[in-house]
Amino acid sequence: MERLLMRHIRKILRLKWTLRRSHRDTARSLGISAGAVASVVTRAKAMALTWDAVGTLSDDALERTLYGPKLALTVARPGPDLVWMHTELRRPGVTLELLHLEYLAAHPDGYRYSAFCGHYRRWLAQQRTSMRQVHTAGEKTFVDYAGQRPSLVDPATGEIVPVELFVAVLGASNYTYAEATLTQRSVDFIQSHTRTVEYWGCVSAVVVPDQLRTGVVDPCRYEPKVQRTYADWARHYGTAIVPARPAKPRDKAKSKPASATHKRRR
């Protein structure tokens, strides 16, 4: 809600209650938003104010009536029930404005509207957690290339050669295989997979690659089409290719940290 001057609040109530103007006309007349007009009118009605009653109140008294008293920062104020607020906001027609009015009715010395909303928004930001992924041993291998290309020095010429860093990680144990290749082309991509399973001495039930053109021809979220040579490789080793969904970093949460670790060690 916009912080308004008392003269604006009085003008809003005069235009609404004596001139019967719409929210939009009132907002345009005063150069404020229609939401600010609606907020003032809602609060005034909730406090059972009339235009005659507003005329008898001083600016400080009107502000206290609409928004509650100003308290020193050192004064402890009763906090809002944030879990209850979150539940109530799911109901049709319930807004933070209405919840703040109910809060002030129960706690006249409580937080003003901006602080009230700030408490709720900070609490809400902390609730955005993700479900933990539980990996079964031998079930999944996550493969990807590092985003930033490392480089090698050609021992014969001293030339610095940019390379690709292939990383494979077992889901349950975080056991990692990494190697550098000259390109991400199909031949290097498939050979890196082969050397991975040879190094580990085993093959997981599922291989989860990122949506790389080398391995995934059609990066569809629901039915991605795996490149034919990659599908043949999986069939040969008795595993399945299940590409990570586009724009879903949690699907490849194992391979990204591993690639970052190996880049730091190079």
C-alpha cells in the first residue's frame, strides 16, 4: 500500500463520500493509484468512520484510527500469526489489507501495514524449500559437461588448448568420473560414457544427461528424443537414458557441483 499524506486521505474520503466519485476518477484527480484509494476507503469503512466524523479528527487522530499508533522501535509489539495468515490468504477475497485490519482489531498497538506485510513476505521467502531427493545405490548416473571450458597445455608446442570437461556422478555415493575431451561431439560423448563404465566397472540402471544436442535430438520436457547412437550405446550396456527436464536444475543437481569441483582442481 502507498504511504499517503493526511491531506490526500482527507481528499480521498471527500471525493468518495461527498462527491460520489469512482476509485479511478479519485485516483486520477490526486495522482495516486486506484489501489491506494481502495485501501483508504476499506480502512475507513472498517473503522466505521463517516465524513462528519473525519472532520472532527486531527491528522494524528485520523492516522491512528486508520493505521494504528506509532510506537517507538524499542517497544515490543505482538507479532502476526504468519502460518494462519498464509492459510487465510488462500481463501477467495482475503487480502493482506483485510488481515491487517483484523490484526489491529485484536492488537491496537500492533505493527502498521508496511511492517505487517514485511514480516509476512520475509517469512514466505523462507518457506520456499525443495523436496530432498533420495538416491538408491546403482540406480542413476548423472552426466554433463562443465559450463566453463578448462584448458590444457600441449607439451610439444606449449600451446594452450581449450577442452571440454565431461563429468559423471553416481547418485547415491557421489562417486565421480571426469575427463577432458577436445569436443562435445558424438564420438567424444559416447567414448566418455564408455570409459566411465569401464573405470567404475559397473553400469547404473539409468543415465541422466543434460539436454545436450549430442545426446538428445529433441529436448522435449515430456517425450525427449534420444540420439540414435546414444540409444544404441544404452541398449548395448543394458541401461536407460532419461534426460533431465529443460529448465529443471534439480534434475541434474549431482553433476553441476561435481563439474565445479573438478574445474577448481584443474
